[in-house]
Amino acid sequence: MSEEKMLVDVRELKQYFPVRTGWGKVLPLKAVDGVSFTIRHGETLGLVGESGCGKTTVGRTLLRLYKPTGGEFYFDGELVTEKNMPSLRKQMQMVFQDPYSSLNPRMTVEDIIGEPLDVHHLYSNKAERREKILSLMETVGLNAEHATRYAHEFSGGQRQRIGIARALAVNPKFIVCDEPVSALDVSIQAQVVNMFEELQEKLGVAYLFIAHDLLVVRHISHRIAVMYLGRMVELADADEIYDHPMHPYSKSLLSSVPIPDPRIARERRRIVLSGDIPSPLNAPSGCPFRTRCPYGQDDCAECMPELKEVESGHFVACHHMEDAARMKEGVQLR
Amino acid sequence: MSEDMPKKNPLSLQIDLKKFEPATEEEKKQQDVMSKSTTFFRDSMKKLFRNPLAVFSIIVLVLILLVIIFAPMIVPYGYSEMLKFNGTKDKTAMNLAPFTYSVNEQKYMAEHGVKLFPHIFGTDELSRDYFIRVVYGTRVSLAVGFFASLIVLVIGVLYGSISGYCGGRVDLIMMRIVDVIYSLPDMLVIILLSVVLKELLDGSTGIIAKLGTNMVSIFIVFGMLYWVGMARLVRGQILSVKENEYVLAAKSIGTKSSRIVRRHILPNCLSVIIITTALQIPSAIFTESFLSFIGLGVAAPMPSLGSLANNARQGMQSYPYKLMFPALTICLIVLALNLLGDGLRDALDPKLRK
Amino acid sequence: MSEKILDVRNLHTSFRTDAGEVRAVNGVSFNLEEGKSLGIVGESGSGKSVTAYSILQILTGNGRVTGGEILFRGEDILKYTPQQMRQFRGKKCSIIFQDPMTSLNPTFTIGNQLMEAILLHTDRTKKEARDRAEELLTLVGVNEPKRRLKQYPHELSGGMRQRIMIAMALSSEPDILIADEPTTALDVTIQAQILELMQELQKKIGMAIIMVTHDLGVIAEMCDEIIVMYGGRVCERGSADDIFYGPAHEYTKGLLRSIPSVNGQKEKLIPIAGTPINLLNMPKGCAFCSRCDNALKICLEEVPEEELVSPGHYASCWLNVKKRMEGSGEAAS
């Protein structure tokens, strides 16, 4: 694995936020606590988990929208630091979740897509700028006549296209997609998902695709990572993780996904987890999942399980690996 | 499920088979028209002009503005000029009722067969034309209101946006300063300042002397104290705008802070700033009128609506109209500005937008 | 066939806005049987929530039901007096909303709010109401109900709040429970909990459920009958199997094609082209015609009527008419 040069190589990424709790007391909120993963050129890594698991924070920390508390991030073999980030920004971009709040309502489409060009001085004259913007709009399937319109005049799907065009403006190699289809209607989701795939084929960009819609993630991703309370609990190929989830959390997560097929839905058994996700401010000791885990044992509280390669390319963080084999026969998505 | 729903068989014989051919792409496209392009500003203005109260206020304000600009050119009297007859003060021209002439003037008109310009609002106790005094008073009041609001606007927006955008410790310190300023008694400061300024500025000439030290201290106090409300508002607005994902998006592109504030944050605070400024003007006018009324306003003989009302108070029983004219003018201006501000808020506030 | 509890006929609801009248619901008919669950599915702006709100007459501001009938056990509730309507809302039909964060009042404790609902709709003493509140919380699977009653909404998680909303809706033992996107704001594992709970409660209490959602997965798991809406009209309605395995309207077909397959085959998704409909700018004919691949000329001109496809399965699509015409033509020749 290490022989191949990775585009994105994240090692032990940590992101703590200070939270004030009364008189001068500051507690660290461990949003991301030691997460490592790699993404190859032109690959899509899906990142799934429930709200508060830190998946959005991972994406934002990679783009230095937050200053990381710890860990290293190698981009294309180069260690990303505060110093070289401004130049690296041209190669990393982000698509945001909410197509309504991610576009400035007082700017025209042309100016929104043109902003990265302005910031990085990527054109020599006005005509070139316009030409670039129009070709970007064409790439994402927007009508060039609409360049002078304001973002609020477009529907959700079209707005998300504008956001994608903005991300593509600097020719990035890597795009963090932070729940890019969650706010869209089902019929529009497919349009946008298809576009992400086409862009990858055409431009060879790599994605970190953050989402909570597990069916969409499976469709678009090559590999999938599952996060729980700031930690990665499982990482494997997309089909492998869906067909043979090993970590008890991944299993119940996958079994909870509502299946749009009444016959399957009627026959299938859900593994319904009891209880709520604990607050990251007072996460349980040891394995963060043990409070809700159906297989939880006493020794789970003692130390944090490491992410271990159980099978080739399939990583799981669980103390009871001997049970993992047994769990494998458990519930499957189908 | 029951079958008793109303059903109609659409398969009547007269149906045109041509209609059942596939539609072409163009035909489908025609169905899909995007609504007409409007900018936020144009849309807001349309909304504003559909609000009858706002339109009424705009008309009133424009009329008042026209009067105070052009009346001094037409009316042949000055605001500090006592009516004279044959080079001496016309004693018969004191406290005339509206549209009347003094005894001397009537005599003059009868002799020469000419018509003198009427005293629309009558005259005051020093034989000065009252209409022109009210006009000048309105000028002063409006100018004070406008410039005071301008000062508030500039300082408030600057201070608020720095505090809001920087956040953290900077914000904490800047807002504590605001809290301290909030706790200063404004009237006391105005009075103290005007006493101090009187010594400092005595003997100076020009516009300052004409307006009087009181007026200068009002401006200073507005500049020093009254911007805090605006600053707090702008800060709050920026804090909420800052949370929007487009600001994060701009950061992820690599946009510099100054550009983010200029292009992304301030334009989205604009409506709140405009509304607050529009509502700040009448409150400044009120403050000025109040100060003039208690004798801390403009220096005589320069009138302001407040000082005119104060002077009229003494002869209220005999000449009630002298109180009525300036008081009505204040009411009209303040009411119109408030209604306009309300109209602007309805038109600009995106939260009320559907 | 069990008894019809709700029969909606040709319902019309409009909103007045600055830009003109918006016809959010345009001739919707359906019925709900005792103890069954009905799903209303559609994208944003399809009128699915407005339909639900019209039943309860809780339209916001400038919305009004402009036509049609809503028969509850044979009585037209649109003709109810305000007092009767209040009775209906409380005792016969309750609603839970999408966002459990904002549908509870943050200034009162859970117990306060729950007991208020109980006292309002039943004649219990305060003490009995408290016992009933505890009972309800146990019913909806809230642990330590005694302690929860004293807590404020902000102390609870989203899933817990949605459970409390359900408890409140059930406090008056309604015959119909309307759930407006009850799990959209929740995480997948919590969503599973809530759906499970609703199914259990339905078995236990036997109320009818109207489930409004955009998630086909939730619909497939929860509902016996399904209504598919687009642009304020019903495209198709029928049993879950009819809709999922034999869709008879082009929109339903497109919708089912555009979701990623369950068994992970990586074929390209087939999206529905175009953009969602603008309610201010409704086409003359079928609302879906501009996005429909197989649209006919007549689709642009005339609104298709609802007709029977198979027993209990209705669709409004001109293509079905065409197919039948061709079929009957062949048979005649």
C-alpha cells in the first residue's frame, strides 16, 4: 500500500475544539480523535457516520478551515503546513452541503464561479475570465445565458451545480464533498451524483465524499470509512463493507437504512441500537461504541481499540475480533 | 381501497389522435420558463413602492425637501431679519397672524399699489417672518439628523464589523467598551461638553460659531455615544452572516479576510444597516429638538424646530399657531421617516420574504 | 375491506403571496382506512405537507382550503365550527412535525407540556394526568420517565424529543396520526428506532397513520398505501406493491429509477431530467410534462384525469390512455 504514491495521506488527524463550561473551565471537545486514511488519485472515499461523529470536521480540517490540533496530512507526498497551504488550495476544493447558504445571495453566478479565478489570478483579461466561467458552466450543465442571474433564482440542484463549478474553477485534484446531495430532492440527487461520477472519469479528481445517505455513498464510493464519535471504526471496499460489515456499529448502521423496496423491507430484520449517541464532551472510556454495543464486554472500557487490518484492505477497530468472524454471518443489507 | 371515486372515461370518440403523438423537445422546453430575472435591490424597491404608507412618506419628505431648498430663494425675508419700515423696525409687524400684513405694510401697499409677499405663517415677537424661520429650523433639524446619523453609520459599521469579524478576544474587549459607553448618561455629557467647548471655541468664526457650541457638542456626543447601538447591531448581523456556508466556501477558496468582509459579509448586512440608519434619523431629529427645546441647541438667531417651539411656548395662549407650525413639522418629518424605515424593513428584510 | 376513516375528495388549497396565488394542492383525492398507514411521497413543493396540514386546518398565514371535501367518518370537517375543529384536532387526529428541536416549547418542562395536552383533551385530575404522562413516556420507550418529566427539552437528544412529540400526539388517543417527515431531522440509527416505535404503537393502539415524507425507503418500510404527488396533484396512488413493482405514472417510474440500487450494482443512475416545478408558473397540462421523457402533445395541453389501472391502483397519465386506446384499437381490428 505504501509503495503507491497516495494523493491524500492523513495520519492521526486530531481536531479538538475548546468548549467553555462555566467559570474559566475549558474542556476539549474531541471532534476528530486520531483518524488516519489515504485516498489514491482519482479515487472516491466515502465517509459515513451520524451527526456529531466528526465527519464534516475531518473534511474542513483537511482544507484548513480549522487549525488541526494534531496529526499530519500529506498531499501528493508533500506535508501540508500553514505555509504551503495557500498554494495547495488550488489543488483542494470543497463542495458544501446546503446549496441555499453556500452561495452568496448578493452575487451573480458569474461572480460566484469567478471568485476562485479572481483570488488566484488565473486569467489575464476580462474576456479570458468570462470564457473560463462559461466553459465551467457548460461542464456542470448550466445554461450560459444564466451567467448574470443571482443564485436565489435557481433551484436546489442547479445551485449545487454552481457550487461544483466554483470548486472546479481552479482545476483541483481533490474535492471534499460535504453532504453534497443531502439537501436535494431524490430526482435531482441522481443528476448530481451522476455528474460527480462523470467529472471523476473526465478530470480524474479524487473525492472525499461525506454523507449520511448510505445508498448514495455506496453507489459513488470505491472505499468507505465509517466514523463514530470522532474515531474511525471500519474502513473497507464499498461492496465489502456493505456485504460483510464487521464492526457492530457498521452492522447496525447499515441495517437501519430504510430500503426503498417493500418486499425486502418487510422481511429484513433491523438491528436497532438502544440509546443515543453520547456527547463527544464526555465520551465513554475505551471503545467509544461500547455503551450501545450489543456485544460490549467489560474489557471494552479499558482501552481504545486500534484500527487493524483484519482482511486485505478491510480495517476494523474492535476488541473482539474473534467475534468478528461470527458477526460476519450476521445481518446483511440484502 | 374503495372504488367509489368519481371516474370519467376519457376515451370518448371525439378524441383527437394527433394529440397522442410524442411531444418534441422544444414543446417541452416551452413549458419550462424561468421566471424573470430580478435583482434583490430591484425586487425590494418594487415592494417598497407597493407599500402605500411608504410611498406617502416619500412624497411628504420630497415635498419638505423641495420647500426647504427653494423657499429661501423665493421668500424675500431672512430668518434673522426683522421687518423694517422706512429703515426702522416695523413695530406693527409683531406677532402677526398667518397671511396678514402689518399696519405699515398695508399702508405701503395701498400707496404703491403693489402686493408684498405674504407672511405665510405670520411673524414672531421680534417681527421676523415666521415661515422662513420654520423653513430654516427644518433645515437645521434635518441636517443635524442626517449628519448625526451619518456619523453613527460610519463609526458603528466600522466598529461593529471589526468586532464581529475578528471575534474572540478582540470582540470581547470591543464589546465591553461598548457596554461602558452605553452606561454614560448622554444628556449630562452634552451639557458638560457644551460648557467646555464654549470656552474652547469662543471667538471662533464660520460655521461653528453660527451653529453654536451646543450644536458642535451634539455632533460630538452623537459621534462618541450614539454609534454603540449601530455597532452592536452590525456585529450581531455579521456574526450571523459569518455562519453561512458561503463565507466558509470563500475561505476554502483562499480568499483574504478583507475581501470576505467586503464582498461576502457587508453586502449581506446592508439591509439591516439601511433600515437602522433610516430609523436613526428621526431619533436624532428628536434628540436635537429636545435639546433645543431645553435651551441646549443651536445658538440664536439660528432657529431650529425645537428652539422655535420653545420660544412659542411663552405666548401659547395668544398665539397657539406659533407652537403648532414647528411642532407639526417635527411630527410630519419624524412620522414620515419612521414609516419609510418600516417600509424599508418590510421590503429589505429577507426573513419576511416569501 | 375495513372501514374508511378519512375520505378526501378533490381537495384544493392555495396560498396568497406577493407574486400571486400559489395553488399548492390541486384536486387531491384519497382515502384512509381504519388502522392502516398511508404514505404521501413527493419532492419539495409537491404539496404533500400542505395536504396534511389542510386536513388539520393548520395552514400558516395566508393559506386556505379553496375547494373539496374532507370526510371524517362521513362528516365533512371543512364545515366544522372552530370549536368542533379544535375537538377534532385534539381527539381524533394529531400531528408530529419534522423538527423535534422546535416543536417543543423550550421554557416548560416535558412534564408540563405533556400534562397540559392530557388535561386539555381528557377529563383527568392533575394526579391522573401525571400518571398518564408517565405511562405514555414508557409507551414510547423513554427510560426513567419520572426524571424526564422534570427535564426541559434542551436537555434531551433529538430522538428523545421526537419520542416525546409522539407521546404528546398520542395523549388524546387519536384515531389518525399524521407524521410530517418525522425522521428527516434524525440520524439513521435513531430513525430506525422511531420507525420501529411507530410500527409497534400502531399494532398496539390501532390508529391510522398518514406518513408524509420524501424518503422512498421510509415509505416502503412503513406504509400499506402510497400516494405519489407532484406539483400539487396526485400522480398515482395504490398499495405499496403496486407503486414499487408496477408503477403506472412516468414520475413514479423515474423516481424509482433514480435511486441507487439496493444490491450495490454500480450501474449509472437514471435521473429525471430538468428542474422541479415552479408553483407560480404551472404548465397548462400535466405538471410533470416538461421533465417527462415520453411526454405526448396532449400532456402539454390537458391535465390527465385519474383513472383505475388495477383494483385499488389509480394513476393520472395520458400514456396509460394512449396504451389503452392502442390496445382497444387492436382488439377492434
